[in-house]
Amino acid sequence: MVDIDLEDLAKQVQAARDIIDDVSALLEDAARSVVVEVINATTCKLRYVGRDISHGAFEVLPAAVIEPFSSNVFGARSASGGIATGTEGIVRYAMDDVGTECRVRWDNPFSGGNEAEVFMGGPNRELYSYNSAITGGNKKVPARFIIGEKALLREPESAWITCGRCKALYHAPGGSQGACPPTKHTGQTTITFDDGTWISATGDVWDPHQPSGWILGVPYGQYALHRSEGWRRCQRCKMLYWDGVLNGSRGVCPSGYINSAHLHVAEGHAYLLPYDVRTAPGLQNDWRFCEKCFVLFFEPHDVDNSCAAGGKHRATAHKFQVNIV
Ligand SMILES: [Zn+2]
Ligand SMILES: [Zn+2]
Ligand SMILES: [Zn+2]
């Protein structure tokens, strides 16, 4: 599954054909040359920190920074006037500020087969996945390096959907589910006490959420940088919420037991929500954390009465991303 995500992302961010052609055209005269494409399919910047060209020279220099979900193409060639030499080199990129480093290496020797490799080192090396490929041949040989994250950015099959009324993300495997804050009214309900006993009585009831728009996904599993931890699904209201403490609060669940606080109750996976990742393909931006009720909500459509704590949701600074399935 990891590799499917990596290849899939790479296809969406690979360099345009004409960029590769432009670099290739500059390598016309060299006896040995390589057109190197480095695809950054991570949520981090790849910052150029150094190189080691053991044979030949650059014809086109590597970029200083490869932004998340973009690629860079550069050219390497055998030395002009060099006799029986090829091109071999390493370019080093910093993945973060704590010393995680990625090295891409190519070798197009004067005689013998071509090689391409990726090395990942440093404290966060386990977070990344990568692959490399190079064809045979002597001139303008394409070498391709894909750097990705083991963590998925997308949950491929999912049953999350936006509620058209309260603008929260809720889990809806069977369509309408949960408790939608603005629909609170008095009705016949089953009241369950903390000791597990229950009675049927008149009390607060809520209609289920109202499905609206696309089916959405929220990834879980492997951690990566730019992933927010602690997100769960609430078994009572079915909304995605942050299961933590902020300013002494644990949020507000619309659906509460009598004799009990209106607290969300966790079930299902521990989700890892991408945040402040602006350019990833297939992700929907503008999701926010409500610091009053702790659910995730779609900010552009927020309306009054949407929040279980009363009024509108109140967003914090970060933008969170979910994927369109
Ligand atoms: Zn709702
Ligand atoms: Zn809840
Ligand atoms: Zn809220």
C-alpha cells in the first residue's frame, strides 16, 4: 500500500516532458550523460546541502530547494575533453533540521552498466520510503529518484463525509449517523448511566448528521512529519475529534449521558491528520480544529449554531487536510 501511494504521488508531481527535453538538449556533446529527476513526494522541503561528483561535471545544477510535491531536473555529464571517463556523482539533501539526509547517486561509467541509488541517513530515516531507476545507454540517460513518506497521506477506502448542517467531518459507513448539534430537541430517548444501566425517558435528542458532498478519507497508521496525532472517531456523535486536553477542556460532545459530562468517547483507529500541507495532490484544505468542541470542521461553510458548545465553531491557526476518495 505504501508503494502504491508513492508511485501514485510521483506521477502527479513528476516534471513536465519539455523540462526533461530542455536539460537533455544541453547534454548533446558529452560522451556520457545523465538526466537526473528528483521527485519530492514528501510533505517536507528537500534542501540541497552538497554534492560529490567523482567523475564529470554538472551541465545543469540541482535546485537549492525542492518544494513538497514537486520535482527537479538537472544534468550531469562526463568531463569535456576527458578520455574514457563517465559521469558519477551524489547530491545530498537535508530532509529536516535534525540531520536526516537523503543522498541520490548515479553512475554512468565509460564502460559497464549504469546505476542509481538512494541512501537515507539520520534520526528520521525510518519515516521515508524511496526508489530509484536508471536505464541503460550512454547519452542522456534518464535517472529517476522518488522520495516519499511511509505514512499515507490518504485513506484509500473510507466512509467519512461532511455534515451539511454542522460542517463537521463524521463517519458514515451506513449514510446518516451520529448526533448533529443544531438539531437538539426534546424527545423519547434511551438514557444510559455510567454504570451501564439504562432507562427510556423524555430528554434531549439529536437528529443524525446530514451527508453532503464527497466521500472523504483520513489516514492512520505510520507517523510522519506534518501529521497531527491524537485524532479519534467519537462513538456517540460519530465526528472526528481531537482526543486531548487544551486549556483544561476535552471538548464538547453533543450527545451526553445524564449524570455525565458531554465528552466524546473514542473508538476505531488513531488517525494521523496531515496539517499545513498546502500543495499535496488529492487533498482537501480548509479543515480546522474547533477549540470549543474539539471536532474537525470545514471552515468556509461554517454557520451559526454548528458547534456543540454553542454558536459557531472557533478555529485555531492550523489548516488540516483530508483526502478526497
Ligand atoms: Zn452534523
Ligand atoms: Zn462526540
Ligand atoms: Zn465547535
